[in-house]
Amino acid sequence: MEVVAKLKREISRQLSGGSLRKSGRFSLRQASLDPRLGNASRFAFGRQSSLDPNRRSPVKELTVPENLDSTMQLLFMACRGDAMGVENLLKEGVDVNSIDLDGRTALHVVACEGHVDVVRLLLSWKANIDARDRWGSTPALDAKFYGNVEVFNLLRARGAKIPKTGKTPMTVSNPQDVPEYELNPFELEFRRGDELLEGTYQVAKWNGTKVSVKIIGKESYSNPDSINAFKHELTLLQKVRHPNVVQFVGAVTQHIPMMIVSEYHPLGDLGSYLQKKGRLKIHKALRFALDIARGINYLQECKPDPIIHCDLKPKCQKYFAG
């Protein structure tokens, strides 16, 4: 507990001076997605993301806060419309696509504020026109929401995409209420050309690791019983951790489509394995049976509420080597 308290104090100290620099233990992207940091003290720009449920009104006058790191200096200059200041920082080596704790780039900020000259400057430095912040908003969406028509048209002319937005039945109004298991769907890399088919399992990469992704069908969004069952499943998955049970990685509940992300096993489920290999040798069949029994026993021994698997069949059992 003492270590956790010290870590929280250190994070708060760094946040008070701007955004966290990348390090091996705590990255900018992790910080931008961590709902527990929602109440931390940090410098706020005039306008927030068009999808931020807690948007703030524009700030008439801005003064340069002390001890800003390079990323926050860039975003501050962009917010103020200081094209010369932005260009000087970029020439000094500041990454044009640097992000703050909310995953916002300088292009997000100027799209909200409507500084056309700064937008052109950032685009000339290869700013990412489709960058998404923690709410999934892009610069083009922000420009459209705040009525900055010239900026919006400029971004569209450069090929900016306008992603579809929509709320899920589990969307929260306060970012601090986002579940701890929530994953950023834009960090899930599906194979190019793959269509996200609802009600199926698909393979993706998350932070360089292959994962299995279950896409939740949209027809269940309007069914209270289905949503309650989904919430209950997520509650159970968070509790389970055993070598013979597929590991829960996280879920997407704040964006459409909703997804459950779990450990990936390249050999598939036991049913598929049996179809491919045919009759098993006795020692391998016993090993598989013991692995399944250990996993089921773990679930039934969970305290204080045992978990009963009501649909045990080969197609449900992932193959575990060794």
C-alpha cells in the first residue's frame, strides 16, 4: 500500500507540470487511457474534444504555465494560434504528433480553436490527420463540431476520414467511470481488409501481441437482458486467472462495436483440434482431460461465489500445450 501511495504521489507531481514523458514503466498512451487519472491536476486547453462528455468552455486569455514539457508547449502554442512558436518547437525536434494525457495532438487543439494558419503548418510537418484522442474523436470531427468550416474543409481535402460515432448501452457520462478493463479500440490492429463481423471471434494484435476478439452483435444493444448478461460475463472474466482458463485481456464497452478481448491460442479450440488430428492417443487424451478438469475445478472453487460452466463441450475448450 505504501508503494502504491508513493507511486500516486509521483504521478500527481508529474501531472501538475504537464504531460508525462515516455518511460519504460509508464507511457503517454497508457496515461491518456487511464480513467483513474481523470481528477489529476493538469493544464487544460480552451476547448476539449468534441466527444468529451465534460467539455469546457473556451478560455479567453491564456498564460504560459511554468515547467511545461515539450509536448505541452507545442499544444499550448497551437491552442494560442502562435504559428511561429509552433514552428520553432518543431524545428527543435518536437514530434508534431506528440500527444497529451487525453491522446490529443496539436492538430486536435487547433481544429477545436479554428487556427487555419497553424493547421496548414502542422499539415506541412506531416501531422496525422486521422489521430484519435481517448474519446475516439479526430481533428476533423472536432473542427466540424465547433463550426470551424475552413479547417474542416482543409482536413477533408487532405483525405481526413469522418468516423462514425455512436453510444453503446454501457457508455458512461464521466470518464472517471470508465471500467478498468476498458481497452482503446484503435490500438487493436486487425488484418488489412478484414471486415468486423458481429457475433464472431477474430484475430487481432494489441500492443504487438496476438489476441482473440469477440465482436458483440448490435442487435443485443437494445436488449436489456443481453446487456445484463454481457456485464455479468465481464464481471466474471475479471476474476478468473488460471493456466487452464483462457485469459481475459480487456473489453471495449465505450465504442461501437463492443468487444471482448482474450488470450489467443493458435491451435484453436479442442473441437477443431480433434477434427484435424482425429483419434487421440491415450496419454494425450488424459492430459487434455486433466487440463480441462483443473480449469473447471478452479472455477467451481472460486470464493465466495463459485462459477458454474453450463455449456461444457469440445468447441468451448481452447487447446493448451504442455
